[in-house]
Amino acid sequence: MSDISEETHEFRQGNVSCLFSTIRYLLQIKNTIDDKRLRELVNDKILQIKKLSKTNLSNDTNENNEVIKKTFDQIKQVKTTDNENELEALVLLYQIIFSVVFVTKNDQIASSVYVHYYGRNSLSLQRCVYIIYDETSKHYDPLYLFNKSNPNEPMTIFDCENNIIKILLRKFFKEHLKCKKKT
């Protein structure tokens, strides 16, 4: 990978729409795992976390643990829609920070842009990926760094503290999301 600069690189938004496809693209694992298997791994991690913390399960059990078993079976069968839990589980699975840019648009202009860093509390994590979540159309897209001098060299995983990456992100917000305020 060549040196990153404002002159040679720019952020671009992919067109994937699904959280799991976006994750597979950004982590460069799209040829080794499909969305269904990634969803299973995430659900298993969520179950593991819930078992460890016994969240929402401790007060409603009988001596045979029938309610706990039913709750875990229900969790395994239901497609997870709680993206916050999914993103936290992905942090644990892949040891990377997921930076989600929440965008709300009015007339194709971003009226609200907010970035949430899933996994930021872990001091050991130094790498991150960027995801756009369009709150208006309810879908996810990957953000990747495009090398103008070598288009076949997209970059999707970044050092969290890289100042050039932060500058390029602000430029992307301003130019492509049409943010009027400084982000």
C-alpha cells in the first residue's frame, strides 16, 4: 500500500446495502464467508455474551431452567435486528473498531451526521473500518479509500489515529454528503 495523501486518495462510498455484506467487504472476507454464516457467528457471539452476563434471564426461570432454554432457542431462530448488539459482537469477533456514520438526509443534503465508534472503549484496538448508515433509506454501505493513481488498490482498514484519514473523512462528508457544518 502506497503512502496516503490528500492528493492521491479520497474516500468513496460502496453500494452494498446490507450490514453483513458491508462488513464482509470491509474486512476483505467476502470470498471466505457468506452473509448467512457471518450472521450465525454474530448470533452465537451475542448468545455467548448473554449467557455470560445472564442479561434478561435471571428472574424468569424455574428449577429446570425451562425459560432459559426457550429464550436461547428463540434467539437462535430469530434473525437479529438489533444492529447495536450485532456491531458489538462483530467487534469481539474481529478485534476491530466499527465506525458507523449515521446520516439523515433531507432533499439529498445531509441534515444530520453522527459517528459512533463501536469498540472504541477497548484500548487494545488500533484498527477501524468506516460504514455509512443511511437513516432515511435504512441501509448500510462501506466507506473505502480510493487510490487515484492505482484504482485497483482500495483500502478498507485503517489506523484509528491516522490524521490524514480524518482529514479525508471530513472532506468526504463535506463534498459527498453535502454537510454544511464542520464535522
